[in-house]
Amino acid sequence: MDKVQINVRVDAAVKDAVEGYCKPRGVAMNHFVQEALLDRLEEFEDIEDLKKIRHEPTRPLAEVLRELAIDGAL
């Protein structure tokens, strides 16, 4: 993956907190920030997926359990 630089302004307390987490653990701040950004993007994707499935039909749990018992899964 090609690396590019981005510049952001963050609150000094946030920067201090990130450094305070990374330094003692030997984690590069670049890696920490990249992983945090990727995690946040995945959360946004998950939220969109939830919005889509929220309107799917549902079944009562008792019905599902009966079906599983009949199939021998339980």
C-alpha cells in the first residue's frame, strides 16, 4: 500500500493521550492512527448495514427454537 501524508489538527490533550498510550507500549503513532481510522470507517459501514437489515422481517425466538429442535440442532 502506498503511503501518503495527511495533516490534521487535534486538541493537544488528544495528542498527549495518544502519545501516552503509544510510547509505553512501543506502538508507532502512525500505526495507531491508521488503525483507528480504519476501525472508524468499518463502524460507518456496519451502521449502514444495520440500517438495511433493520427493516428485514423477523421471527419470534420461540419459533426459531422449535424449528431448531425439530431439525435436531438443539
